[in-house]
Amino acid sequence: MGKRENHGGKIMKRVLYSVCIGSLALALTAGAAQDKRSERARPQHRTANVHATRPANTGATMSAHRNVSAAQYRQRSSSAVVKHNTGLRAVRERNVARNERMRERNSQEFRARSNVAVNRDRNLAVTRTRNDVNRYRNTNESRARNSVAVNRERNFAVNRTRNAEVNRARNANEFRGRNNVAINRNRNFAVNRTSNAAYYRGGKVRITNNWRGEAFRGQRYAAFRNYNRQWHDRSWWRSHYDRIIFVNNGWYYWNAGYWFPAWGYAPSVSYVYDGPIYAYNGWTPDRVTVGVQEQLARAGYYDGPIDGVLGPMTREAIAAFQADNGLAVTSAIDEPTLATLGVA
């Protein structure tokens, strides 16, 4: 029995030894295989010296090759880290710039809102003051209108009697003035008829074209005393007078309140009357003549056509009227004659 137990223990020792040896062999084999896979997976970097000499595949050569690859790996890792840090720095800078822009934009919006609020308050204050001013102004204007209305009524009441008295006196004076004009006209007719008849040769009035006599003194007859016929061409008349009109087939120019015939303005034109024509209020010669013809016809001195032409019949009627009213007989339309006829 003792021998069998010793034999069995030896067998167990052998079995355990074999198991240990096999496990160690398997571990070594697995480690070698893993190292080979790592070497195959790692890129092969050969230096210039390796390509040139290519030594035998010894343990020292493999160790140097492994050290070179690790340095390159660390270099590549450092480059990647630098690139990563550079990218992070760029992103950070962009974020900072964006934040600055947002801060500036928010600041501008805040200032704009503040300005809107300030302007709103300012406008409210200005509008309130303006409304107060307008209210005060409107009140004053309303008070002024009321005062005007009150004063108007007061003036009506106060001045009614005064106006009646003033107007009564004024009307009386005007009435007396009109009566005096009528009385003086009749007195002139009666007083001067005899002297005029004696002066004009027994009462026969003749048309005159000569205004150099003693009867034509005074400023009112200066245009007739100084009149001389002038012959000039059209350009001369235009350069000397700015108002020239065509009336009754003749050209007349305006000068110092009278119309004069513009001889030579049109060579083929002739004039029925050669002399000045007084024009009240700037009237044209034909209009003045029409007024004189109408007044003479009413007074019984003229019975010819009302045509505005200062012809022989009209001039004879003017001369008779002038003689009967104690006027200088110009046989033409002058200022005293128009005043006496009531045209001017």
C-alpha cells in the first residue's frame, strides 16, 4: 500500500509539471505572436542609413528602429496637439469677436431705446408747453374778438349821432358846391357871351390852328403853344417814345398827358387834325373824342356822328362851346374844355 501511494504521488507531480510547462509554452507563444502583430501593424520607417547598409536582423537593429518610430509618433502627436490647440484658439477668438459684436449691438439698441424714451418725454413736455401757449393765445384771441364786438357796438351807438351831424354838414357843403358850379356856369355863359362874340368878330367862331396868341397863356395851354410838326421814321419814334398807338388811320405818341400825331411813322398816313389832344386818365384819342362828341351833342352844339374822329364838325362845335364858356378857343380838346364839359 505504501508503494502504491508513492507511485501515485509521483504521477501527480509529473502531471502538474507537464501542465505548468504547457501553460508557460502557451504564454510565450501568445506573447511572441502579439509582438509580431504589433510590428506588422506599426508603419515601417526606414532611415537613409538603414537603406544604405541594411544590417542583419539583430536585436540591436530592431531596438533602434523601434526608437525612431516612437520619436516620429511623438512628433506627430505634438503636431496634432498644436493643430488642435490652434483650432481651439481660433474658435475662442471668433467667440470673443462675436461676443464683442453682440455687446456693441446690445449697447446700441439700449442707447436707441433710451433715446426713444428721452425723446418721448421731451416731446411730451414740449407739446404740453405748446398746448398751454396755444390755449393762452386762443383765450386772448377770443377775448380780443369779444372786445372788438363790444367796441363795434359801442362805436355804432356813440358815433351814430356824430356821423349824422358830420355827413349832414358835408352833404350841405357838397350841395352848395354843386349849386355854385351850376350858378357859375350860367353866370359865365351870360357874362362872357358878349365879350366872346366881340372878340371872335361879331360872334362868328372860326376854327384856329394857331396857338401863339395872347389868349393861350398859362400852363394849361403850353402843349399847344409849343407844338411843332415833327417828321421822323419809325425807328426814331420807337427809340424816343415807349407808347405809340394806331387810331383812326394814324399813329399817335404819348407825351406829358397829350397825344400827338407821329408824322413820318408811316409815310402814307395823313391826319385830319394836326395838333395835341388832351387825354384824361390816359384814354386813347378816339375814346376822348367820343366823350367830347357825346357831351357836345347833349348840350346842343354837335349833331354829327359819334365816331371818335376830331374832324371839322367836331372842332367847330368845340370852338362854339369854348366861346360860350369864356374859354380860349383852341378848336381842340384841351384840359379846360374837358373840365368844363364834365368829361375829366
